[in-house]
Amino acid sequence: MAEGSTVRVAAAQFAVGRDRSANLAACLRAIDAAARRGARLVVLPEFCNHLSWYDDRAHALRRACRPGDDFLAPLAAAAARHRVFVKTHVTLAAPGGDRVTAASLLYGPDGALLAHADKQVLMGSERDHLDPALTPGPVVDTAVGRIGLYSCMEGVISEVCRGLAVRGAQVLLNSLNSFALDEASLHIPVRAGENRVWVVAANKVGPLLPDEHVDTVAAGLGVPREALHGAGESQIVAPDGTVVARAPRTGEAVVVADIEPARADDKRRPDGTDVFAARRPELYAPLAAPPHPAPPFAGRRADEVTAAVVRPGAGDPRDAVAETAELTARAAALGASLVVVPELFCFPGGVVDPAAGAAPAKEALAKEALAALTGALAGTDTYLACTLPHERVHTGYLLRADGPVLVQPQLHRSTRHAAWADGPPGSRLHTYDAPWGRVAVVVGDDGLYPETFRLAALAGADTAAVCFTGTEGWESSLGLPERSAENRVNVVAAGHATGAIHRLPRDFGLWQARGAAPFDGRISHPDTTPADGRLTLAPIRPGQAARRLVSRGTDLVDGRPWHLAGALVAAARPGGAS
């Protein structure tokens, strides 16, 4: 579409049962309602043809749709009748075989099938009866923009949406079959913000499994009976992570919004950094490699230690150094094992004077800062993460009382620092084994890239110390919590204007024994302590990083679709569809 052109899109939510004709009627009712409101594109929930509950594979095969059958043909006809694009999701049997997939299907305004994407990441019992995708889903160029298709669990980790976005998708269409409240609050909107694309997401309402099985499943999952209903809140999200339309938590509904697909072609942050052009695919090879064990951790990761975020308020650089050292000493005295400070903490707002004549002065200030911070750690077992200029590179450090134990150059270039940080970027992400856990230091804008944290998780890190300067709201409210959730790492983040300690919850994963805390409706979400003062202390839980099964057989890290992740490690970003 031309720049500035808008299109009205819709997300529909409704209940689906075992009655195929009733399910079809619900789909047609939603398409009709969206068309009456002027929508040109309609997204329907996941598994529209049948409850995602089967006795066995043979049952799933019998209930699956076939191309052009009495379920799909009426949907195609409705698309043609209203001259709209319709994205539906069904179980689909492959012609001439017993393969059954969870399929996203996009029909055009003439009723023709434009795109078919099988689900790459199956969750829990889906793995018993359905087959995963063999190829990545396409990005299709249409009259309403370049479109990518995904569904539910594929959005709980970053790889599928990232792959569609780097192949040029402007609008991502997500069909869900989920009772998880953190889909609407976190996993849906973060994919828009981190990829700077539009997301149109349709969830279900009503029971997600047969009534005769509800009590048994609820007991097994350790959740109340009513938690096993679709969580609704279907939504449309802008490229900055803002939800522009949201359906209610319960009840059949259609929400619409006017979107500008071409906005998704602008990948620049407010400081001018193009966050797609700055990606480093050559560093991301482990994401597309078969899972293998991380290097062993000597000893036992701590169940819980204290972390601290220090945010000095002084404007003068040397005053900021002194204040940070004083707060660090206080944190150590209060038992903090890890202290994290904002990026370039001794430069006001994290801005380094780029003038050539200032280079010796800033290097001298950096040396003073390192000396002051290591002095503040004297006589303690505390570690501190910070970043400073070093030989024209924005460099992260993990310090203890005897000096740096890890040095991490920034991996991704940032326009904000371009005038002074023109040295070579880092060539890999490093980790360090403290007595209580394995730490990665995330330097500045490296925190924008989901690939950075995935590399940390694959290296066995249980804690990411993030020294950053946030410039957009989604980075702190969605990005950092998601990095913790999808990688199962604790995130201790210090920024100049904000910060937080995101710790891994003990009650994680379905089909797990739950503790005393009642089920809160979230299945993959950290426990968060905001850092809204000069010194914030809260626990982190390194030992919980080993627990990565969000559901039976579904590992958030090793279960990524690594064999379909070629787009993440490709050398260049194409400008159009694939």
C-alpha cells in the first residue's frame, strides 16, 4: 500500500465447540459483523473448526478440514461476497495422507486461498495429535499490505514473528486458542513493538475443552475450572506496541481499527537507529542450530539472591560517580549479590560529548568511575554491571572488588552513540559464572534485540544485567519482561528514567506442582519489582532458569523452531514479500 494509506482491519472473538456447523456459523457471523463495520481484513481465532481436544490422532484426522470442504468453502465464499481478506485457522489434513497440521489460511477478496502457514511451535497436547510445520510460513504481498501469519504459541517466543518481520511483513495476523491472560498483556503487543509492525490478534472466549474433562484437567493443571475459558481481549496493536483496539475479556465481539501498513517500513527509533539494519545476523547462528547443552555450571545455582538497581540522580559526572559508589556500597551492605547501574551512568542522561577534544576527558572519567566502583565493592562478594566508553567502543563491565571479570563490547551499533562509539562492535556475547549463577551483561541498545537474550539463554545464562537508556515505552513495559519470560532468565535492568527487577516465578509451567500462590492466569511472565527510586533491591532466582517447560513437551528455549529460522541468520533484510 502507498505511504499514508489506511485500511480498516478487524479481530473477532467467539466460542468454538465440537459442533462443526455451529462453529462455521460463528465464523460467518464474525465475518458479516466485521464487513458491516467496513473492515477489509478479518482475523478469526485458532482452531475454528473444532475444540483443540481429541481422543487420539485418528480422531484429529476425522475432524480436520480438507481444502475446499464444507467448512472452508463457505469461508472463502464469505470473503468473496464481502470483498474482504479473511484469516482463519483450522486443523487441516494433507491430501492423500495422515498428516494433520494446525493451519493458518488467508483468503482474498475473490475467495482464493492466498497463503497457508502451518504452526511451527505446537503446545502441550497439540503435539500428541498434530504435526508441526515443515517450512516457514510465507509473507504475502496484498492490496492491504505485506502479511504474515502465525498462531498462539508461536507468539510466546520471538523467532516466528521475527522471521516474518525480517522478510518484510508489515502486518502480522495471530489466531489464538488461549486462556492465558499474559497473551493480551504481554506476548501479543510485544511482537508489534520489537518488530515495528502491526499485529491483529483474535482469541477465543468460552470453554476450550469438553465439559466432561474440565474438572480433571483443571485439577491436573492446578488451576480453577473457570480459568480454562478463552481469555478474549482480541486486539489490534500499532508498531510502537500501543494497543489501538481491544475486545472485552469475555463474550463474543468484533473490534476494528484503521491502520497504516506502510508505517511498519520505518524501523527507526527516535534517535534515528534503524533497528533492523543494525541487526547482526552473523552473530545469531546458534539460534538456527540444533539444541545442545550449554557449558556446565560449576556448583549449584542459587535458589534466590538479592539484586539491586542503582539510579543516581546527580547531574555532574563526578557527582554521579560518587553517588553511584555510595549507593553501591549501601546495596552491598544490604546483601545484594548483583548491582546494575544505567548505561553510561556518569554521563548525564547517558549522553557522551562527541567532540574530539573530549575523548581524553571521557576516558579519564571512565577510569575514575571503574576505580570508584571497584572501591565500593571492597570487602564484599557483590558484583556490579555498568557500561563506559573504552577506546571508542561502548563497553560493558561486570566488576567485583578486584576489578573487571567480564568485558562486553556493545554488539549492535546505535545512532545515538555513533559520533563517539565508532570502534569495532563486539563479536560475541560473553557470560561469567558467579558463585550463585551465570551472568550476561547487555550493553545499551543490545537490549532492544530479542536475539541478544536468546544468545544468553543458549549460553546457559540465568541472569541478564541490562544497562540501558529507554526511549520508547514498550522497551520497559513489554520488551524486558518478555526477554525474561521467553528465555527463562532473570532480568535486572537499570535505565536513566526507569528500571526493574524481573525475577523468574517459582510457580511456572502447566502440569507442574503449584505452590501456595493461587493461579493468576499468566503462564509465562516474570514477577516484577519496579525500580522507581535511587536504590531498589529485590530477589532474583537463578535456579529457576532450568525450568523451561511451559507445558508438557514445550520448551521455551530448546523448543524454538531452529530448523526454520534461516531468515534470522540471513545476511540482509529484503524489502518485500517472500
